[in-house]
Amino acid sequence: MSANNTPSNYMPSGEAFKRNLAGRNRRGGIWGTFYYLSLVVAIIALIALFLSIINQAFGYVVEADTISPTELVEGGDLSTLDSPALAAILLENVPGRLIVYTRDTLSRVSEDVFTRTPLREAVAGSTLPAGTEDLDITDITAEQRAEILGANLGADVLVDYVTEDVVEANVERAWSLFESIPAAVTQLFGQPNPLLVEAIEEYPDGDFYFRSWLTLDFITSRGSDEPTVAGIRIALLGTIWVIIITLGFAFPVGVGAAIYLQEYATDTPLNRLIETNIRNLAGVPSIIYGLLGLAIFARALSDITGGRTILSAGLTLGLLILPVIIINSQEALRAVPSSIREASYGVGATKWQTIWNQVLPAAMPGILTGTILASSRALGETAPLIVVGASTTIFRNPLSIIDKFTVLPIQIFDWTSRPQAEFRAVAAAAIIVLIVLLLLLNTTAIILRQRFRKSLQG
Amino acid sequence: MTQNGAYAIELKNVDIYYGPKLAVKDVNLSLQSRKITAFIGPSGCGKSTVLRSINRMNDLIPSARVEGQVTFHGQNLYDANIDPVEVRRRIGMVFQKPNPFPKSIYDNIAYGPRLLGVKGKSTLDEIVEKSLKSSFLWDEVKDDLKKSGLALSGGQQQRLCIARTIAVEPEVILMDEPCSALDPIATQAVEDLMKILVKQYTIIIVTHNMQQAQRVADYTAFYSIRKKEDVPGKENRWGVLGEFAPTDQLFSKPNSEETERYIRGEFG
């Protein structure tokens, strides 16, 4: 470049340049504001979501017992009674429910044949009243049923039944958190709590208190038709089982497929077709996977999966997230710098040694990121599991992968569609648990990812 | 692979293609054991391509194809019964950009021996120490062998890569512009190292730096570019071996005018 370069007339200078620059800066500013507003909208939506959930999960309630515990036992503490005494209370108050209790707790045979099977088989292993072994549950008297329950169940189980079906605490009225807070503040300043005044007026026998619907009991109790005692234990266990099966299937298969496509497959039209189709599969609506899962796992392979079971559901969700894992893993493998591969080949590594020792560890953070996204999706899926046949009302813990199951999203869906208003509070509490579970899963994956990344950087 | 033939490495009528494109044409070259040979020449003359054909690194590029013979002690490296994995273990390679594995210094060195099935901590310790001493890195890193290889300086990283190559006991070390990413002090250290390593190893180095070739190489091969004059564009250029001679001779009395112009720095 020589010094006597004379400026051409093409480039703006002086005032024109200043105007030009101001225009460019203004355009940048407009875009910047737009992005900032997008972020604000997203954050507001997120906060609104959280608040509406929390709003429903906590608040004042008025609760009234149908029968006070003090009428059942002196002092009102049910836990002081033994099993036969509790069974007697059940017999006196809800004789018609005894068959159901027996079926839910002691049955060794499937639900549909329980009432037709001799007790010797139907409740095998339980102590039976003399002479009833060959009769079925409908042939014996209510007293005999109570005797079976009293002799074979622990007091804690029976206390649950008595609390739920005899004492039957009903929430008569529930207020949301945002209605409760102003009332509590009023009380704090020495004024009468307006909600309490209202409650005493309407429900003089009721018990007025601030209730957190999310409690430890809520997490450890099984589902129920009574919102006050309903819990999510079964659904939570179901979700954990299903996600383990899903990841156990989709992670190795997905990463394996990605390794094949990225490292081994040659660039042929067939392989390109396969790759394109995997990308398309990632966009297929989840309900279609539900139908696929129903046809393959729940029906065709029912001998292996046991029909509508955890295994069928896990494999179905596995199929659903498989394309996402394959695509993300492939991207991660592709991003591994060729210098690492060359270095490994350069000291005499075979192809597999290079992939296993260098390429895969380097790609692992990216692969895990994809898996986080995929498993979060699987955790919240409802539609395909309804099709595959998740139950909504089961009261037994899933004990193996070929058990019937329900999962949190389906339990939440079921509760929100019930007529009693209190179930919305229960559903909100369950949503909080689902979100916490999601965060836990993501945190685990992020920690794993950071660990891999750290070990790569030293 | 057996040990015979007068030269360590011989290239006979080697043509290299990338897909349909001819990259290097008709290279004939005989390299002696335990000497340093430098490949010099302008950009795009194919000197790196030739270097990478010697340990079959070009196999990693699906479209690359080598015709002719590359022999190692008389054995054609491109025979059907030769596994490229064995070739690369006997003919090691150091790359342009230092590329330690994202692992500890110790694991970087032990990686190759472990792949070959060497086991036992004391054996590996011995190999690591010996390799690091050979590359004059031992004194600098002996106290933190657990530190990541990536935490070292650029020059140390390159010497780590050399130590890693030495660890599997190759006979030949190929170096593809090993100093182009290093500062002058680190370059000096690598050059000093080469002069010591050549007592045990055959070294071939690609370099852009003619002074470096003069400082370290016993022999120098000059590559140049031929093109079809009537057809424009890069597709019609290929590299040829212009001149091969002892370094002193090539730089003082070049045979061709093209070599002379290149070493005078008239094109590059």
C-alpha cells in the first residue's frame, strides 16, 4: 500500500460516515432490544407458570372429619390400636369395602379372577379362619373377611384404611396461596383472619389450618379417591422404573447407532437415506410412537413384555427418544477434532481403539447433553403411555419391570380431570415433584458432563 | 516386516490421487536409515501428502489413493497383507499442531504401549521415564506426570508428542512441519532434539523454513508444482519431486534453476 493513495468517492467520509455509522448502530440496537424482549417474555412466562403451580399447592383449608377419631378410640389416636381392633372398626363402618381391601393387599392372583378363586390360592400364605380355605372371598361372611384382614395385615396399613374410609377427613374448602397470604398478613397485624371468620361461619366443626399439599406423606402415600390422603408413591416409582428402562435401552443403542453411522458407514445412497429418515423420525408425534409401542411391545411381544407393563412403556419411550440421541451423538462425534484421531492412529491404534479411547470420551459431553434433552422429554410424555396402557388407579407398588404401572404425568392428568376442586391442589403438588425430578435428572447429567469435560481439559 | 534392502524407505513411481484429482506425480526417492531428510517446496506441492503416504496416514481420507510402491526395508507398505496399524507403529508421526491427548502426561506416553498390550505399572513407568528423557522433557515434568498434557506450553506439548511417538519404539519418525506453531526458543529445542534422535531413528521432516532444513537435515528433497498451462484453476496442478540431494549440495549448487529460485526466496 503506498502513501499517496488518493481516496475514492465510494467510501463515505466526514459527516456522511457519521450518519452511516449512526444508522448501523441503530439497526443493531433495534435487534438487540428485540432479543432482550424475547428473553423477558420467556422469563415472565416461566415465572407465571411456577407461581400458578405454587399458588395451588399451598393455602388455607377447612377440613372436617366424617367420623371423629375420638368416637373410634379413646384419645383419638388410631395408632394405639392393634390390627384386629382396626379390622373391627372397618367391619362396623365400611363392611362393603372389605373385599377390595383384601384384594389390594393380600391377593396373589390377578384382579379379574380374585373373586372366583378359592382363598387357599387367592390369598396364599395368609392365615385363614377355619374351614374357609376352599371358599372364595364372596362366599364368606363379612366377619370372616375382617378376621382375615386383622390376622394378616399390619396395624399401619389398617390405620391408613380407617383414616381414609372411616374417619374420612374431607377438605370442605381450600383457598389458594394468594388468597391465603393477605389473610395471614392481616392476622399478623392482630386483626382477625378473614378466612378463619368465614370458615367458622360456614363449617363450625371444621379444622382450619394452613396446608401444604406437598408433604412427605404425599410422596410416600399411594393414590386415593380422597384428595387429603392421595399420594404419588406409585406414580413416582412408576416414573423412575420407566425412565431407567427408557435410558437403559435408548442410550447404548442410540450411541451405538451414532458410532456406526459416523465412524463406520460409508457415504452410500442407502446410508444417506437411513440418516435422513432418522432425522425425520425425531419429528414424528409421540402418539404415533404410542401406537407403535402398543402394536409391538404390548401386543406382538406380550409374551416377553407381559403386555401393558413398565417394560412396554420404557421401550416405547426408548424408541421415541432414540432418534434424538442418535442425532445428537452423531453431531458430538463429528465435532471431535481430527487431530485427536490422527494422534491415536499415529501411535499405532486400531480404528476401534481410537474410537473407544479418544473419540468417544471427547464426544461424551455432547452425547450427554443430547441425552439430557431426550430424557427430559421422556419424563414428561403422557400421550404414548396412555396408548400403551398406563393405568391411572393402581394401589400396589410396581415390583418388577413386568408390572402394571402409572407415571407422574398420567397421575397429574387424571387428577386435573376430576371434579373435586381439591384435586387441583393435589395435582399442583405432583407437578412440583415432577419438576424437581426433572431438575434432579438434569443436574446429574450436567455434573457428569462437567466431569467428562474437566477430565478432557485436565 | 523383514529387514532388508539398502535403504530404509524407498518410493518408486508413486502417484497420489484425491478422488479423480492427481495430487503428486511420479515420486522416486530413496532414504537412508538414521538420517534426517527434509521435504521443502512451495504450498500445494504435495510434500505433506508424500509424507503421509509413508505411514499410510492417507488411508484415513476415504478418497485418497496411492499408486506405485512405498517400501520399508524392501517390503511394499501397500501390499494387501500389510495392516496399516503395524505400519504406523513402525513409522511414527508428529503433527503440525501439537496434539496431545486430553489426558495426563503419563497417560499420553503410556497410551501407545498400552494399546500394544504392555501391562504392569513398573514397565509402563520405565517406558514413560525413558521416553520423556529421550525428548528432554523429563526434568521439566517429572514432578507432575498427572498433569494434563494440554496444560503444557506449546513447545513442551510438541516434545510430549515426540515422546509419545518414541514410546512405541518406531524406526522412522515423520514430522509434518513440527515447529510451525512454535516460537523460536521452542523451535530450537525441537531441532536440538532431532539431532540427537537421529542417532537412533530415521527422521523425515516437512518444513516451510529453508533455514531449518539447512540446520538439521542431512538430505533435502525439493518438491515443485507442475500445471497444465492451458487450463486455469487448482484442479490442474500437481506436485513433483524437483530435486533430491545432500542438503549442502542442494543449497549451494542446486541442479535446476527452479530450485535455485525457490531457495533464494523468489516464490514460496
